[in-house]
Amino acid sequence: MTGEEFLNKVRSIKRITGIRWETVGDVLDADEVKVIITADGEEFSILVGHPKDTSKIEWCREVSIRLVIQKILQQEDIEAVLPTDLVEEINFARKVMKGGTYHE
């Protein structure tokens, strides 16, 4: 999927109902890490990376995840200054999806 196709996919989402981590291998020493998003009754994943090979996340994946997080904040009508760490942002979005707020 091209970047433009992904952007159009995110823009067309009516409602995101879930976001979660998925790991392959040991949770503390994973071979692969993904973020799974549930939107409009379908699941799709974004590969975060392969921590055993490198801790660096490719910029295009990081941007893709941040677009989804922004969509979650918009649908929940939350204006927040997000952490600059991607892992913290994902966990923040998970908390929002579970009914938490950014004040907790």
C-alpha cells in the first residue's frame, strides 16, 4: 500500500474501536512488534519493527501510526499535547480507547 492509499484509508475511517500491541516471540524480547487497529469492523496492522534487529522505527511506519492516533483523538474530541515517544503515544491512545482521559 502506498502512503497516499494509507492516508486515504485513514481519512475514510468512520470509527476506530480498538488499538493494541501484538508481538511475535517473547513479549520482553520480541522478534516482531505490530500495532493492531480495529476500525469500522475490520482489523489492520502496522509493523512497528523487529526489536532484535534494531530499535529504530522506520519513519514511514511512525507517521502511519501517528495518523491513526490523531484520528482517535479527533473522534474522541480530545485536544492534547502528545508525548514525543511513539510508545507513549500508542499507550496514550489505548488509554483513550478504554475510556480514560489524558488527565489520568
